[in-house]
Amino acid sequence: MLKRFVVALLLSLFATSWAYAGSKDDPLLWSVDVDRLEIRDVNGDVNGDNALYLNAKTWLGTDLHKVVVKTEMERVHGVTDEAEWQVLYSLPIATYWDFQVGLRQDFKPNPSRTWGVLSIEGLAPGFIDTELSVFIGESGRTEYRVEAKYEMPITQKVTLVSEIELNLSGKNDEEAGVGSGLSETELSFLLNYEINRKLLPYVGVHWTRKFGKTADYARAENEDRNEAVLVIGLSAWF
């Protein structure tokens, strides 16, 4: 029911926005942004079977109306451990701020979950890239996500990027291994080098910690509740 409703809403919004797209004053544009494509040094073995992580998005539309597709995936030991896709309609609501509505599908871990998405994304004071998302699922499930990213130039070519993500849940979901309240935080410090404006390799560290019932579920499955890994990766856009 939720998926059908959100799909119908997205189709109606896309059809309406497309009727106004492609004019000379508001041409049709597109972009692909690979925010992070990286290898994560699992268990401290740089020569071992490490994790591969991808965080990327693409959009098609005009300055006022966009279709945005986001994906976040992680493969560990050659197996997809996490996989999330979002399909969103994006509309500017203020200078540097967009409102987004759409659908999120979690393919991994099992069981898969479907969510409606309400999100605000933009540039907060201090030049902090910020994203605030509410996810509404079936059976009364809700999740909340806060993401922030700050870039501090070190030299003309080198930049220190700090990223933080907070995940919260409205209720326990034992099947998915997620507890109510603050469930997980992720923190990254990345040092990137600008080959050109569209290509930036980086190295850094990524830290993850689970809290509350989420940590209890992880403990029961003999999973790490607190983990720090070295990363090497690439950011690119075109």
C-alpha cells in the first residue's frame, strides 16, 4: 500500500514538472555525483578481502524540478551487506535549500524494507552541507537521519572533509537489527587531493558505533558494535 501510494505521488509530480521542463529559460540538465567510492580496510589487513563502499547520486531536470536517484551500498568479503536506493522529486524552497519527497528501498540487509521519504537538503550557516530526512515505513515504522559535511581547505589542492551521520528509529525492528532511539552514528575524516574539479582521490578514517538495542542485536549476532577502519577512495562528478 505504501509503495503504491508513493509511486503514484512521484509519477504525478514528475508528469507535472516535466510539462514545464526544457524551456530556454529553464533547460533540461543532468549530473552524476560519486561522493564516495572507497575501499575500507576491514580487520586491519590491507592485503585482505576488504569492504567496498559506494555513496552516489544522479539527477535529471531543471533548476526548479529534478528527479534525484541516490544509492548507498557496501560489499564485504564479496557479498552485498547493505544496499539502499532512493528515488526522489526535488523542489527548491529557499536559497540553497531543496525539499525532496519520494521512495526509499532497502534491499539489504534482510528483510528488505520500503519507506516513504521526506527530506530537506541544503547549505547550513558555516557552509555545512546538511540533509535531514524522515522515513515512514509500514507497520508504524519510522526512521530519522541527520547528515552533515564540512570541507576545510588545507592548501589550494588539499582539503580535510569531515562527515557525520546520525540514524534514529521510532521503534524496535529486531528482524532488521535496529533498536528504537539513537541506533547508529558514523563519522569520517577524509583528506582529499584535487587533481581537477571533477576528480578527487582521498584517504582517511571511518568510524561507526551502534547504540542501545541496535548494539544488543549486533552483539547477539557477534557483529562489531564499535568499529574504526582506514579508507582509500575517490570522489568524482560529471
